[in-house]
Amino acid sequence: MTTGVKVEQTVQEWGNGLGVRITAPVARAARFARGLPVTVEVVAEGILVRPAATRPRLTLAQKLRAFDPARHGGEAMADARTGAEVF
């Protein structure tokens, strides 16, 4: 993360709570994006906002390594009737 980006802002009323807007330069420096889950924690110095501990997104190669045909099934579509289908 880039450090050294600092802005002064005002706490504003948003609905029944309070809010501070994260400006674009601060969001870029912190690698924050819309929809990012965060944790908000009260610490001795004030409030700490950081990305939530989430499961990392797997690459295709990692997903393929984890795939087990015996466990995850075989053919998804049957080539013949398997039940009481009506045609």
C-alpha cells in the first residue's frame, strides 16, 4: 500500500449514522474499490478501516487442481432418457 496520502475531511451525518467520504486518491493508495468488504475498528489513535479478511480468489489453475471427477460428478448432461421425461 502507498503511504503518505493524507486529506482532512469533515464527519457528516448520513441517515441515522455518521460517515466520511473516502476520496479517489486515498482509495487508490489504499487499494480500496467499490464493494470491498472492510472491518472498522476503534483503536487507541481513533478508527481503523482495513480490508476484511476474506478468502482469496482462486486462479483457474488452482480450481482445476482442486477438481476431483470422482467427487464432483461426471457428465453433466445425460445423452439418453433417464427418467419419465415427456417429449
